[in-house]
Amino acid sequence: DNIGPMGGLAIGHSLAYGKNLSLLTLKLDYNSTLGTKGVVDLCTGLRTNRTLKQLHLQFCDISGAEGGTALADVLANRMGVLEILNLTGNRLGGPGLSALCQGLLVNVKLTNLSLADNMIDATEEDLQGLADFRGCLQSRKSARPPDSALTHVDLMYNRIGERGAGILAEALGPENSRIQEFLVDLTLPLTMFEQIFRRDQGGKKKGGKKGKKKK
């Protein structure tokens, strides 16, 4: 829709605390004109929203630490109820991921996070971002704040390499049963791919007794 920064500001204002109380899903996908500035303006309102459950910002040209910080402010809202955040196809990179983690560390509602195709590669900045993200995936020893609610993570189409996969593997051992799905790029070495890749089985159990047929 060619929504730009002014549109982002208007939408954010309309969804700030005390305004719209009924909207549950906001999709602004493929508005590359929104950009980082538009997302910053959008999040100025969303960071006080208490009703939105899904936010989709695919391919909106969000980049770097500035974009990540704005989104982190939304996630850090203790009264927020956001459960799904889709950031596929942006350019957050390692700095943006590190900034986003500041909100993830205190968030207890978000279950699904897509960071697919976000230029998170294997540079030192990217590896630092992945190390920060690892901290968000691990169980927290302190009850304040309680554990993250994240169960589904998509990191497809990010060339994190063997070093990046090794960093994440520390948080994705068998003891971490909370993460049901963790998608990574197939370009990883097979051993590392198998170590961190998880596909949600939809709660289906193998085997088991068949239900009785109704007469």
C-alpha cells in the first residue's frame, strides 16, 4: 500500500494505549516504503498497546540497531499480549538482533518469532547477535523475569555458518524442550544442522492406540 513513515506514525497513534481495543492482527507486509523510520514511528504507539496479538512486518526494509530497538520497546511492554512477530525479509543483521534481544529478555508472551532472511550471517557483529539471542533461548535461573514463552523460531535464509550454529547449539540441547520448532538454513554442515534444527510435529505422538470406532 506504499505506507511510509507518516502512515506508520498514524497507525501507531491509533493503536496506542486507550485507543483501538479490538484489533488483534496487524499486517503491513511488503511496504518497503515504511522503512526503519516508519517502524520507529509505528512502535512509538505500539509499545503501549495491550490488545494486539500478531504483528507482521515482512519485507518492510527495517534495518540495524535502530529498527531492532524500536521493536524491542514493543516486546518490553509488560502489559502487551503480542504472541506472533513476523520480521521476515528485513535487514536487521547482527546489530538489529542484539537490540531486539533487549526486549526478548523481558518478554513472557511472544511464542512465534520469524527472523528469516534478515542478513544475519557470520560476521563478528552477526555472531554477537546470535550469542545475545542464545541468552533469550536459554532457561533463566532467576524467576524474575520468568522464562520466555518462545516456542517457534524461524532463522531460515540466514547464512550463520558453523560458528553461528555452534553458538545457538548451546541453548538447544535436549534439556530445552520448550522450543518446538527452530528452522535454520540448509546450507549448514549436516551435523550442525541436525543438532539445532527442529520441526514442529503438531503435538502428534508416534504409535499409540487407535480410537474406538463409533457404532
